[in-house]
Amino acid sequence: MKYLAPLVLSILVLCVRPGLAATVAAASETKGKTCRMEQQCHWDNFKKICVYVKVCR
């Protein structure tokens, strides 16, 4: 179970491509907002945990 989270995160990182973020941003600009994928990291039990989140402004 403890190896499931890093596996899911690594799959997510490999699936997110720079072109995808640009496509999301271009599609969202028509609505008046710009969106992009940002990486947010935190430390948990001396391990760095990073996830990608969609940020729209």
C-alpha cells in the first residue's frame, strides 16, 4: 500500500506533458481564465511528495 502512492504519482508525472498544459491553457483562455498545471511539493515523513494541480486565474 505504501508503494501505491509513488507509483500513481510517477504515472501522473509521465502522463502530463508540456503540450497538454499549453492545450489546457489555450482552451481556457476563451472563457476569460488562463489555466496551467503547476507542481506543488511538501515534505511528509522526510520524503518529498510532489503533485501536479490545475491552477486557473
